Amino acid sequence: MARFDLEAELTSRGLVAQQTDAELFHRLATKSTSVYCGFDPTADSLHVGNLLMLCTLRRFQLAGHRPIALAGGATGMVGDPGGRSEERSLLSAEQLQQNLVGINEQLGRFLDFSAGAGSAQALQLDNASWLSPMSVLSYLRDIGKHFTVNEMVAKDSVKSRFERPDHGISYTEFSYMLLQAADFLHLYQNFDCTVQVGGSDQWGNITAGTSLIRKVTGGHAAGLTMPLVTKADGTKFGKSVGGAVWLDANKTSPYQLYQFFMGAEDAMAPSYLRYFTFLSTDELNHLEVATNEAPHLRAAQRRLAKEVTTLVHGAEHADRAEQASVALFSGTVASLDAIALRAISSDVPTSTVAKTSLSKGISVLDAAVGAGLLSSKAEGRRSIEQGGLSVNDVRVEDVDALLGADQVRDGGFIILRKGKRQYHLLTVE
RNA sequence: GGGUCCGUGUCCGAGUGGCCAAAGGAAACUGGCUGUAAACCAGUCGGCUCAGCCUACGUGGGUUCGAAUCCCUCCGGGCCCA
């Protein structure tokens, strides 16, 4: 893999929020090391909120370092107190195992796990393999002895929980940072891992690790955090219609992922491009200028959506998602021919409706609810009353409107749309 | 173990016997303006066979003509004391 200037790569993209020491990049430039990042295994798929760290590990690998993805089977059973106002529920061991399998597959799209990567070959590790065998006594003596409660209480992630008088923090979650510190120590000693990266909310946990390493081994390890990704108004990034945006095609289709990034705000699109793509500085600057000068063309969003979808799902799916988007949003859907419809049907949410029920006349409401486009008929009635539901781009005026055979388009499709951009294809069988 | 307080819709949070499908805020959805943007304005925001009915204020009982509101059980949580 080609080496490149990691410091320039990260700083120019605005990816460095905090770092433990000034010489970090100098060392990284002169000597290969291992770098690790933890991933929360609370679901069986990663989501767009993990994208930044996935890209960051990839950048390290491109620079010749070995990325270690730690999907914490052990810490996942404990739960990080950071970022939550209340105690989280614990995962069962079986659920956790299932989640780790799902995450494993997705990591492979960003990191090179093949032997061909040489010393930069990526690793996925499960901290249960070293934390589970650790006895309580050794935990207390070898890890806990190096921390004072005073400093632990001072960490932001813990402090914020103290500020809510009606909620507490369990000892379990309080201990989380020690487990994460133990992870870092283990990786330092066994995998030559001298750097941990994470979101800026991980700062306290990361520095707990670097200080443990110093105290136990006398050695030096560093931490690096990335800025928190937000939307233009400062709110949480990564939510969309129907909740989280997943990297698993079964949970969020390539089309939906594409659409998520297509809808990025002008103000954020250039930043997202820097964060989530591997475009050159020239291209990034060019797209930023293009967005400023002609925002309505959405050049940055188009490129962002295409790049990320390609990265996550591959070029073929990305092309299809792009084509589907162009087809659905260019002028009228009515202009689409059967071939175009069939092409997009695999990515746009699709469901089937029986020909017989259609000939009898099925209500638009029932069809849309059955298709999952609407969560209830009440919601559908509201949508229709507010003019938010259309069939083949024709606004539905009547709550009791029926779908009929005459609305089936060439190729056997009926196109439902809720609002401006939620499309659903009904295929007739 | 003792004391005390609390558990309300997606979230936060009012409500302390009827006027409660439950204030207010946030999130979300739809419409309008635009550009599949933001901001802004307007409407919506439990379900249904929709002028009515059903379900819902942690769980299960009870009191009452009537309970989110009162009593008891249990479950979950906070704080203080030991």
C-alpha cells in the first residue's frame, strides 16, 4: 500500500479533535505501529455513525499502519456510560455473539484483512478473549490499583451522570473506562499497539489507557480523537426516516443510504466529503466551491452519496442507487419506462400486490400500509388530507380512493410516494 | 436493613378523583417557499369499521357512578441513614 502523509491527510480534512502529544504524527511518519479503535457491538450492524472511525482506520492502513478493530464482546456486556443519561440494559451473550458476526463482515469493506497487506494487515479482535479470563482480583490489583476514584469521577462521561440527581450510574458502568484502559494495555503489550483513535467522547477512556500503559510498563502510547459529526444545527448525525442509517443492506438499502447522503445539508456536505471519502484535496476544494457557487446543483451531495455508497456496498449497487435516484427525482416518474422501473426495483423499497385483489379494487390506504410506506391508516388519512400521498405522481385526493388495474404501469408497477421523497414500488403479481 | 421520593405517549415533562387520548417542549411527519438544502410559515402528531368505539399514564388487584390521579401487591429506579 502506498504510504502517504498521514498528518496532512488527517489535519487537512479536519479530522483531528484532540491528541495526547505533539510528536505523535512525527513518530507515526517514521515508524509503523498498530492503531486501534473500539466499536460498540450493541447491534448486528454498524451504522453511519461508525463511518468516521472506519474511514480513519483505513487512512492509517493506507499510511502503512496496522488497524485493529476491537468489537468489544466484553465491554459490550458492560456498557459505556458516555453519551447516555441513564443506565443501559445489558446484552445477552448470544445476542452479542450474533452482533459480532454481523460487524465483522462490514469491517472488511473498509479494511484490508488479507495477508497481502503485510505488516499493515488489519485485525479484528474481541476483548472477551483477554478480559473474560481475568480474575476479579487481578483486575483490582493490576488495573484498578492504578486509578484513583478522584480522577475517574472527574471524567466527563462520569461527571455528566452525576449531574442528573434522579439517575445514578452503576458500578458496572463506572468501571467501563478501566476495562477500556485494560484493552489498550493488552494491545500495547501484545500487538505493538501504540495509538488509539476514537470519537471525541472517548477522550477520557483513551487517556485512561495511555496513563495505565505508562504506569504499568513505563512505555508511551498515544490517543487521537476525531470531531463529533453533527448536522448543520448541531444535532445528532445519522438518523433518517425510520431511525438509524445502517451499513447492512438488509436494514438500509443502498438506495436509502445513497438518499441519506444526497439529502445532506449544503453547510455540511463539504465536511462530510472530507470525513467520509478519499477524494484528493483538489477534488474536495473543487466540490466545495461548486457547492458555494451553485448549491442547487448539489454537486457535493451527489459525489458524497456516490462515494460512500460505493465504499459500503460496492460500485454496482452504487450505480444502481444513483440511477434509481435520478429516475425518481428527475421530472416525473411517469416518464420512466418498464426497464428503468425494473432496474430500480431491487433498491427502492418494493412489495407485491396480488392482481386479483387489484381487480377487485384495493384502497390506496390499505396498499400503502401493507407496503410499509405508512405505519397506520390514521397516518395515511392525515397524509392524504394534507396532500402528501401520491400514486404514479398523481396526488391522492380522496381518503377512500381505490387502486385499480388501470393504474398499473408497463412492467407491472404502481409507484407510491409519500411526501417528497419516500418512494415505494408495488409490483403486481 | 431503616427512611424517603419516583415510574406518564418516541424522548423530556405537566397533570394529584369527572372538563384527560392527557398541558408544554423536543423529535418526527405533511403542506407552502426553494434546490431531494438550511431557515422560516402553517397543519398534523395512539389505533380503528372514525360525529362513535377501543387501547394507553410501570405490574396485578381494590375502592368509586367515575381513577393517570385514592388504597394494597409486586417489579424497576433515585437519594439519605446504617
